[in-house]
Amino acid sequence: MTVRDFGRVLWAGRWYVLAAVLVVVAATLWFADRQVTEYEAAAAVQLEESATGSGSVVVGDDPSLLTSPDIVSAAEEALGDPIAEGESVEASYDSETLTFVVQSRALSQERATALANTYAQAYLEYLPTLINDQVTLLDEQISAVSEQVSEARETLEGDKDDPVATALEQTGNETLAGLTSTLTAYLALVRPGQVSVAAVGATPVGLDTAMILAIAVLAGIVAGVGAAFLRFALDMRVRTAHEVAEISAAPVLAGLANARRAMKWAQGEKKLPVATRVATPFTESIRELRTAIQVGLGESRHGTIVVSAAEPRAPRAFVAANLAASFALSGRHTIVLSGDLRRPQIDELLPPPDGWSGTRGQLRASTVPNLEVCPMPDVPLDPADYLASASARDLFDALKRRADIVVVDAPPVLAAADATILGSYADGVVLVAEIGKTDRAVLAEAASRLSTNSVRLLGVAVAGRSETHRAAYAATYGEVDEATTSSRHSGESAEGISFPSASSTSSTSSTSSASSASDAAGIDRGGKPSGAPAVPWARIPFMSRDGERKESPSSADSGDDEASPLPGSKHARSAR
């Protein structure tokens, strides 16, 4: 995984990270608020050392003395109450510094300080008692040893060579000397110790609030990152265009950058982005899709393309409408067929021009030059049954004869058999998939179904976030020139271009459509520039349906209605 992939995973799971941080911090604060804070205090007693002939003596160097009954009783009497639950007192001794440390814990600072100082003082006051006990013990030992020495001497008076008595006298004298030296050292401890450091305050036990919150935030980030990567591992949706190409076994024709944003803009402005003069990442990607499809069709300037999707949420109809408009604006007579009989959307995306008075269900013009809209007829049959009928095939044949390019908006491949049937009539199918929304298995199944039914898959148009800045860069190239050029045209604005209304009836000939396109493009019907500058798409050479190259649509195609009758019309019946 690259650094960019890592960043994308974190960005996609940013809400998981934020939620984890908030939950962990809230839980920590809740737990900390309900925890009882303990305070710790300490007091130090410095013990005195008294030297002897063979060493030194120190009184009270045993930490267990602090919990002896005498000291506890004296401390409780001084405090006025015994140690309560949650309170404790313990001691430690440092033999190198001769320091006896009393440590206490309590639920308040005052109580902890009082416990430490009181027990330290009780311990210090108990040291003289220890000295007296040691002196008494030494006196008893000295007396006992003295008696043994006296008995040994009496024996030696009767028998000077008695070895036992001699040894007892010698050992006894040495023991008496040691005991007497130790006794003298204890007696010299007039001040056995003193409180060197009194407890003046208590500190909370454990971490402070700021440190606890810092640890909680760090733990929340770690948990959130883990959740983000778990989501990434369990996410079965496609993430990159390269992954789409591998799963579908088809090329990615274009990356439709900012498709959802373009849809929202189109709903508000009531126009297609491609029909405007403003270059955006989306409009440039639609033109890239148009070019890729033309390459897929080969040298033919005519073709029928079905736009379908792998799943219902993909912006299939919006892409189909903009693709058809792009073909039309490139100078080719285009018809977009509303092939989704279940949820038709093309009529809303491509409304009729102002003043159109035709009836619903007939071939009509749109506000885009060279672009006509053909809705499917209302039939009592199931959509899949109707599309498989001879009537539907006749409709397709008539549209192919009438137009250079036919773009069909088809329902999702896996939703019904409609897309597969429509694809069998066309030169190829373009699947629309969305990054982060289309399931991998659904995409693979859609591509497999088309292949199983011998339907040609031209490629996949990938909608979603642009993976590079190339599209944005291309969209801003030449902005100044286009703005300057558009200001010269009357009735045009920076947001879009106003085209003259097309014919409003289904019998409108291609002559009227071509004339409208020529007038909007700033060229006369002979292909020569008129007073106004030509818009870019009008300069693309026009290829008539018989393969003859022309500069622009002309009146030679005025007989299209008779040459390409639609099923159900008078001319269609006479042709059959």
C-alpha cells in the first residue's frame, strides 16, 4: 500500500476515526468522573546512628514497626479516629541514608497529610521505648554471661588446668565486652531520630486529567484507524479505475470526474453541463468518453451505443444525456432513445424547446442543436417482452437510418433483461460504474452477463472522485480565451450558450435541425462563416449518412423522414 492509498483509506474512514476519538474521550471522562481520587503524602524520619567497638546501632530500622499496635494506637489517639476504608499507611527504610519514610493514602489532601505526619510522629515517639527494651535485654544478657564467667573462675580456682573452665572464662569475657559496648551505644542514643521532612501537602495518585485526555485521544485515533482499515478490508466496492478494468475485463473509457456535483448543478440550472461553454472536469471527461467510444467504433461515423450501469444508483441516464449532447454538438445528427421503460429519465434531462406542441411519445427536438429525443411507446407488454419484439427492432432500424449516432439509455444490466436486449441491437454497450459505490461482484456479474449474451462491451465509464488533477487542469486551460470569445456573442453568458429553438414536431426534417445548428454556429448554409464567429463544435467536418464528407449539415438531407420512416407512421407502413 502506497502513502496515497494509506491517506485515501484514512480519508474515507475519517468519520470512524472521529467517532472513535469522541467515544473513547467521552468514556474516559465518564469513568474518571465516577472514580474516587486518592491522595498520597509522605513524611521522612532521619534516624541517628551510634558507634560501638565492633560496629554501630540504629533504632527503629524495621518498616513493620509502623503497623505495630503501640504506634497505631498512639496515632489513632492523636488523630481522633481510626484509619477508614480507602485509607492506608505504610513505611520504607533506606539503609544508606538511614531514612525512615512514612507514606499515606486518603481520599482528601488534608487527611493524607495528617496521616503521614501523625504516624511519623508516633513512630518517632516510640523509638525511646525501643531503646529501653534493648537496654533491658542487654542487661539480662550481661547478667547471664557474668554468672557463667563467675562459675568458670570458681572452677579454675580449684583446678587451674581445667580446659572447659578456661574456655568458658575466655569466651564469656569477650561476650561481656561486646554486650557492654552495645549497651553503651544504646545509652548514647539520647536522640534516636527526628522528622527531617514533614508532609505539607498531598498529590493525586495516578495521571492528571490532561494526561488522561491525551492518552484517550491517542487511543481513540488508534482505534479509529483500525476501524477504518477494517472497513477498507471488508468493503467490497470498487476503489480505483484500475480495479474496475480488472474486474470487468474491459477498458476504462473515461473517468467521469465530479459526476454527482454536475448532476446537482444540472438540476438547479435546468440544463446539461455539456451544452454550456464552461469547461469543467465533468464536461471534459464526457468529451473524453465520446472520443473513446468513437475509437471503439472504428472508422465508422455512425453507431448505436447503449449506456447502462452495473447497479441502479449509478448516474446512467445523466451520462447518456450528456454523451448524446456531446455527439450532437460535434456536428453529428444524434438521437437519444429513452430505453428505460420502467424509470424513464431522459425526458426530464432533455426537455423539448419552448413552444413545442407535440404529443407525448413521438420523436421530438431538444434544446441542443442536432439532438432529438425518442421516447419508447407506451405498450401493455412487459418492457423486456416489448424490447424483444419486431416492433422494437423496427424502431431501432428506423432511428439508425435517421441519425448518425443513436444513444440509448438502458436500465441496469442486472435489474432486468432490457439492457441485454438493447445491447444486442447496438454496436456496443458502455457500463457506468461508481468508485466507492459499485460492488465488485455486481460489476463482474454485469460484464459476464453481457459477454454471455454476445453483447459487445465497449468499456466502462467510471464516475466518482477524480484520482488526479489532470481533469481539473484540462478544464481550466483556455478559460480566458473562451470568456473573451463568449463576450463577443450577443445573448450569451459565461455560464452557457443560448441556441435557437429546434422544430417542435416529429416531422421536422434534418434541414431545419441543420439550419438551426448552422445559425447557432455562426455559419451560413453553404458552410461559409457569417458575421458572428463560429463556435468550436461547428468547425468539425460533417459526414453525411451516405459517407460523403461535408463541412456542415445541408438541405440535401431534407428527405430523412421519407427515407427513414419510424414504425407506426404512414411512410413506415408503405415501406413495408
